[in-house]
Amino acid sequence: MPYRKISRDLKLAAMRMHELGILSVAQIIDCLQISRRTFYRVLELWNTTGDVIRHTNGVRGRPRLLNFDDIDYLNRIIKHRPDWFLDELLSLLETNRFISAHFTTIHRELVRAGVSTKKLKKIAAERNENIRADYLRHIAQYPADSVEGRCSKSTRHSPARREHWRGKVASAGEAGESKKQ
């Protein structure tokens, strides 16, 4: 007999007919067109649980290693420090949450939580420890107050530059007025 779904009420009727002795097992199997194994499987379930179908709690498959609180913890870490790698997140989970997981598990759970890997890849690509160390070595030779005002915006909008541009605008405006007169 091919695989097909047998409804709950049909299974209940078979169990009641068997309990009341209305039909024999062979007649029930023939009438309902189910296999002997299916009948005895439903009978065993009926005797142990009192129902003819298995009730699941909605979760199928293997239970998750990381629960909601652990994933929330990872999300907060990523928002605070998006430049951390998966192995660093793994060590934080091990030390702070006492959870030993593989880094692919962490990646899979973060993807499931909606964390974009595009930002993380960009930050990780820009993170080069050698270049960082060279930059720090280079910038360390300057005093802190001289490095502070090196931004292009701050030099462009400094008071001295504004006066310089105001003078040119004023002289151009004055030149235009003198031509009109």
C-alpha cells in the first residue's frame, strides 16, 4: 500500500472498533486499506499517549545551540564593535557565555538574525594589522596638538581662509559695482 495520509478521525474509529470488538484486526485493515504495521503503530501510540497522532512542540530537527539571549548578546557586540571577526566572537561566547560552538554556527545564526555580512566584509577587508601598525608608528612622531587640525575641512573653513575668501568676494563685488557706475 502506498504512502498516504490517514486522517485522525479514521484512526480513532479504527481504535474504537478494535477496543469494542466490533471488527477484527484483519477486517479493520481490509476495510481501511492500511498496512498491519500502521495499525499496530497507531495502536501503540493510542495505548501510550491516549491519542492517535504524535504531537510535536513545533520545533523540528536538532535543537539550536544558541538561544535568543545568546544571539542578542552577539548582536549587541557587533553593534558595539563591527570589526571583530568570527573567531573573536567565538572566544567571547566561550568566556562570557560558556558556550562552545563552531564559527560557522555563529555565522549561520547571525545570518538568520539578519546581520548583513556586506558591512562586516568591508570592515574586515580594510583591517590590515601591518598597515595599521605603520600608520600608528608614522603618526606617533607628531605631537597631538599638531595632528588635531590636519583635517581638510578644518583648514578650508578656518578663520584665516574665510577672511581670504571674503576679501576676494568683496573685491570682486566692488569691481562689479564700479563697472556699473
